[in-house]
Amino acid sequence: MGMDSDFRLDIGEVGRNIESAEVISLYFPLLRKTLLMDTRHNGGEEPMIKVVPMVDSVEERFRSLRKLRPRLPKPDSITVIPWPKYVGSIVRLGIWDKIVQRFVATGHKEAVKACEEALKDLLEFEKTELAAVIKGEHYYTLWEAKK
């Protein structure tokens, strides 16, 4: 059992979104982190992929994107995809390949390197989070809470 088994994700749908959307917010509720991807680019801005803190609303995500990408117009939409599974599963289920292909297609080599960095960051955050769970940081059992 565990968090990887009890959630049904439409992998095909996630894949199609990644292949077509310009701006994608793939978020990991368990890590409170988002993999923010913006495939748009112009003279001064490269495509962007980076791990950012989770936000509470799409409006907030639009605002944070505006700060990160001041030279680009506001995107028409942001595709938001929750990923309540382990980070490794995006690789295992073929989603990561689609993400990398999307950035390869932009022709920007730096953006492809940034994909690797982002995956490393996510795995690092997950390791830290799982260690905290085991040590009991951030988590309280019911009987502790009653004291």
C-alpha cells in the first residue's frame, strides 16, 4: 500500500497536456512543491523549467510566473496537474521523457540541462521530506496533539 497505489491518474491525459500546453504546473502535494514549466521563449527569455513552492491558487501562480518571466506576456492559461505520487513515478510512467522531449523541441540546450537539474531538485526534496516523516518532524500523531 502507500501513496503510490490508491490514486488513479489518467497518464494518457497527463501526457497529452505535457505535449500541448505552453505553461504547465505539475505539483507534488506531499512535497508542497511545483515543477513549473514554461515552454515559451523569445529573444531574451529561454524556456523555463524549475521547482518552485506550491501556491494556493492559479491567480497566485500567474503572478509568480509574471515575476519569473517579466519579458513574456501573460500566458492564456496554465495547465495544473496534481501528482500525489512519488517523484520516481513520473520517470517510471514515461511522463519525464515527454517533459524532456518538449524542451528538446524548443532547440534550447540550456533548457534541456535545466530539466535534469529540476529532477535532481525534486528527488532531493523528496528525500528530505521522507527523512522528516521517519523522524516525525512536521507530523504529529493524534495522541501527541491531545496533550
